[in-house]
Amino acid sequence: YLTFLSVKRLVEAEALFADGKGDLAGKTLDLAIVKLDKAENIAVSAKGEEGFKNVSAVIATRLEGMAKLANWLKTKYLGGGTKLDQLLISIKSLGKIL
């Protein structure tokens, strides 16, 4: 669920960037990063439990889509680069656990 919320925040940030509200987009990206970090902590403790493999496949698909969108946003809205870089680091970190 936390990864779903992160996707939602990333899409919300895209709309804010498009509206010229880079500062609000940055704050929204911060929320996405926090959610991903929480998801990573949960994944670490849940790894090896029954059903983790099924859930991790869904999460991995979401992370792949998030990474593509974040990279695209970096090229389109250069002002969000630092926050987007932080988001990509969180995505990769969670992806390594899966």
C-alpha cells in the first residue's frame, strides 16, 4: 500500500510541476520518499515470509513504472532534479530488497 501511495504522490508531483508549482511538487516528492522508506523497512522485516514473493512482484512492477516516470520528469522539469534523484535512490534501494 505504501508503494501505491508513493506512485500517487509522484503523479501528483507531475501535475504540480506542470502547473508551475515546483515548490509544492518538491514537498510532494518528499512525501513519496518517506512512504518508500517506510515500505523498505517493512520489506526488510517481511522478507522470507509466506506471500512475500507474490507481493514483491507487484511492488517491483510499480517501482519500475515510478523510475520511468521520475526519469522522464527529470528531463522535462529540471527544477525537480534533486528531489527526483532522491526518489530514484529510494526506488533503487527498495528494489534491491525485492
